[in-house]
Amino acid sequence: MPRKATGQVIEPQDGRAWAIRFRAYGKRRYVALGTADEGWSRKRAEAELRHVLADVERGIWRPYEPAKAPLVAEAPTFHEFASEWLEGREPELRPKTVKSYRWLLSGHLLPHLAQMHLDQIGPEDVDRYKAAKLREGALGPNQINKSLGLLAMILDAAGDYGHIDAARNPARGRRRRVKRSVPSRPTVEPEQLPSLLEASRKLRPMVATMAGAGLRNGETCGLDWPDFDPASGTLTVGASKTEAGIRQVDLPDALRKELAAYKLRTLRSREGPMFRNRNGQRQSVSNVERRLKTAIRRANKRLDELGLRPIDEAVTPHSLRRLYASLRFALGDDPVYVANQLGHTEPGFSMKVYASAVRRRERLIGTALSEFDAALDWAAMGSGGLYFTDDEPNVSGGQSSEMAQQSLFPASAPIAQLDRATPS
């Protein structure tokens, strides 16, 4: 038969607490209760002993065990999490973006942060990384800020998954970014466009498309003949770097006729790419960039003969988008419409160009004004291509608008001729 539970009260000595001693489950037990200052007395201690012995008799007493702290999973290292994050995002990113992210991670972020756990990365670590990149000089301010933007995206995901405090991303905020001045971007002015078109030769249809429709270099290279609708005078951009870039663009009448005539000359490939290289393959972005440099050098010879400022040789195909905006604003188009045609979600860029574009013509005289107006004639929407100022038609260099347009596009073919020549 089990031995009956017994016990005794232990009086405090030297300021210690009241306690009870008893046997339970075959072992001697000792439980501290509390001091007199906490309200303990012999009477209260004896009552507690009786309650404990009764619980032991019923088998429900359990010795006190301090609560164990919950186990917290260790946050993964930046290397582990960043690799998993990019692998998960890769299917929804463009190949070029994936390549850029891999380069920024492997070449720059990982050497500094790879072994750090996510919850160990603080603002000071981000600032040390930024300072190190500035000292190295291998990355420019824009690229450093791109790498910091990538770091912020990865840490945002870490916050979503509970690895760090989601409200305190150490890579967010202007103070984490490199301060930089806005670089001056070379462009082609409207009065330089006639010379550039004339000098572009076989590249002319592509240059005309970028300047007259505002397409990016990659968007232009990606066009197929079904994207061109000569009847409505539009181009459909089906692949772009942004979602807003998927759009339908209205074409100036002169550009529509130029592309129609170009299509007649290339009917053998009317279902494939609009623009091909000499090997019959789709034209590449890099090849267009290289050939544009050659066209600029040829155009500058004509501009020198006319006494006009040469085109900066730092101009790229992307510079022609600013030229497109200048032409549209000089012709009085709405900034929101121009932004939509460019594939921008916000008209901020368009508004920056607007003020300088509408004022530029007022400062020009002589040949510069004649060349500027010839470019406007070419860029005008609808048939006729006239540019009006003060309710009077402007005549460029003594020529009619029709003659000026023919000098820009001597090989243009009527749309009706294209319609008859194109099989249904």
C-alpha cells in the first residue's frame, strides 16, 4: 500500500521565504511559497500544505516547471533567401531582367551580405555596402541604386514571410540611396531630322518609325508586318518592356506612306519581321545602334553645309523618343495623349519636354526654321501634312508642304496602290 503523503512547514530564516516539505510520488519535495512581506504566514503555509497533500493523494499534483521559451526558427542567410526568391520570381520576369538581377546579386550584393542572416541586416549594413561600392568605382550611381532597389525587394519578401519586421525594411528610403545629378541626355532636334532621315539610307524606315511613332529600339525591331495597318494608319506594339507599352500608335501620314512603300518593296516577307538585316533575319537592337552612329556622321556633313548644329554622336535610338515628343507638342498634341502613345503610365516625361518643344520654333530663323517646319510637315497627322501658325499655312524654304514632304520621302507610294498589290 502506498505510503500516505506527509509533510511539514518550514519557517523562514535570514529573510528567506516560507516553504513546505513533503513526499510525493516516491520523492522528497521542497516548494518555496513566499515571504512575510508578500503576505505569507504559518497559517497560510499550513493551509497550502494541506491542499498540496490532498492533490498528491488524488494524483493531480505536478511539480512546478518553468515555462519554456517557444522555439524560434533561425532566419535564413541572405544568400539562401535571395537565391530562393529569384528562382521563384524567374518565370514571371523577362530574361534580360533575370540576367541583370543575377549580375547585381552575384557580383555585388552577395560578396557583402551573403552570410548574414536576414534579421541581422540593418541600415548600417546597407550604408556600408553603398560606401564600399562608391569607393570601388565599378558601379555608377544609377547601378548602385538599382542594386539597392533589388535588395529592398528581396527584404520586402522576407518581411512578408515573417523573417524580418515587415514595417522596417533597412534598404528602403531616400537616405539609403546614392545622391546623383540628373545627366543631360543628348537628343535630335526637329530641324536636324530631315538631314538624319536623308542620311539613314537603308536604315531610314526604322529611324522614321522611331522618330515618327515614338517606338523604342526593341519595340521597332520586334514589329511584324501584321502589326502595321495601312488603312487605319496605325502600328500595334505587342511586346514591350512595360505593360503600358503594349499599345496601338497613330502614324503621321508621311510615315504611313513610307512604310506602305517599304512593304511593297518587301512583299516576299510580308508575314514576317518588318525590318530585317542583310541576312534576312530580324534586325537586332545592337545593329541598329551601330548603324545609327554611321547615319549621324553622314547627317552631320549635311548639317554643316546648312550651317546647323550637328547631332551629338552620343545620341542613341532611345533619343528619338524625345524627338517624337517634341514633334507632337510642337504640333499641339495633348500631353496625356502623347504619354499614351509613348507607352507611359504617367505624363511626367511628356510635360518635361512640352515647355521646351513649344518654345523652340519661336527662337529659330532662316534655314533652321525651314528644316524645323519640314520636320513638322512630315510629322503631321492626316493627309496633307500642313503645319499652321497664326491661321496661315507655313511654306518651308519656299516649297509647298507637298514638295517638302516629297523631298523627305521621294519613294512614297499611294495607299491605294498598296491595297491593290497586297493579296487578301
